[in-house]
Amino acid sequence: MEKREELYAGKAKSVYKTDDPDRVIMVFRNDTSAFDGKRIEQLDRKGMVNNKFNAFIMGKLQAAGIPTHFEKLLSDNEVLVKKMDMIPVECVVRNLAAGSLVRRLGVQEGLELNPPTFELFLKNDALGDPMVNESHVQSFGWATTEQLARMKELTFKINAVLKELFASGNMLLVDFKVEFGLFKGEVILGDEFSPDGCRLWDKDTREKLDKDRFRQNLGNVVESYEIVGNRLGLTF
Ligand code: UDP
């Protein structure tokens, strides 16, 4: 597998072409961003930790029947994935209220959401990733009705699988964001799943173990990501 020119650089990852038109290499950098990229810092070891964490989670999801773009780990910071046409919409599921939901609706952080909520956000940094609804997704052609239904089904299935996985490490999966794309016409999971894109609390103390440590200046950001991995049996 030959690594070729950079295709795209996001806030925390870069994507490179390969000699296979159906495969690209994702590189996890140490950059950590918050508030729509207005704050960016380098956190030692974060690229490696998130790359390995993501590979572990993608493996679990794949084993549970969720199609993903993951192919194989190439190095500490690099992973080989299927080249997809990304659907420019983020899917968010919440089991407990936190973050923007608390700000938007004025509810108490930690409020249990039963059934879990499903929200959609347009991927558009200039607009600050605005919340959109299912009608917008279809009318603007970001995804078809069938693709949207599949994204929603897969997002809830991911929630069921990962809620149980994190519970086995005495953690609560508060909320998470996933992104999908199309590979040869099929909707598959793309991007990454790491503590950068979800909220995880210790079940007993409700200590935050995710990117809120960075957003809220709580310290020990990467250390906490490693603790999450360790509790699932991962070593870095
Ligand atoms: N999230 C993300 N990328 C984004 C926005 C949100 O990964 O661009 C994740 C975030 O880490 C959390 C969930 O999606 O796990 C819900 O985020 P929320 O809407 O509460 O927004 P935030 O508080 O992060 O602004």
C-alpha cells in the first residue's frame, strides 16, 4: 500500500490517497479542537491513543454487524479505510442530557432521556454546524429517505452495542456523534469513534472522561482517554 498526496486535512485528522482508488489513509494528529475550531491545542500522544481506540471500537461494531470503513491499522497514527462519499450530516444520540442540549433547552445536565434522542447537524464550520431535521436532509439532497432511515437505524444500533460495552467498564455513554458515507452505494460508518466525539462518565462518580475535559479545562485529557481504553482492556 503506497501513501500518496494529501487529499484533505480536517481539524484532528488528515486523509491521504493511496495507490488503490477505493482506499485512503487517515492520519490521527495530536491537534485537539473545540468550539468549532476556535480553540486548537496539541496534546501529546492523543493521535496514537485515538487511532488505537477507534480501531478497537470499529472492530466491536463490525463484529456486531455494523458496516464500517475500517480496514486495518497501519501504524501508531495511521489507519487504512475505505474511500467513501461522505454524507455531510452528523448523527447524534443522547442517553443523558449534556452539552448543547442543556444549553438549548435549559434542562439539568445528567437528565435521563428515555427513549434516547436522535439529532442531526449539518457539517458546515462556517455556519457552526447548525442543527437540521430529517426533512431538511431529504429536501436539500444530503441523503435520500432510505439512506437517512439506514443512518438512523445504524446510529441506534451503535448506541445499543456501545452502551453495553462502556457499561462493562463502569462507564455511562452520555452521548455521541457519528458520520456515515456511501461506499459502492451502501451506507457505512465513517470518520472515527473516540472520546473526542462522545461523552463518557464514570458510572459511580460521574467524573467526565471525554473531550469535555479539554472544553472545560479540567486537565488530564489524554490520560482520561487512556483510562477509558484501559477499562475496556486496551493498552496503548
Ligand atoms: N460532537 C462532535 N463533533 C461536533 C459536535 C458534537 O463530535 O462537531 C459530539 C460531542 O462530543 C458530544 C455529542 O456530539 O459527544 C453531542 O454534542 P453537543 O451537541 O452537546 O455539542 P457540544 O456541547 O459539543 O457543542
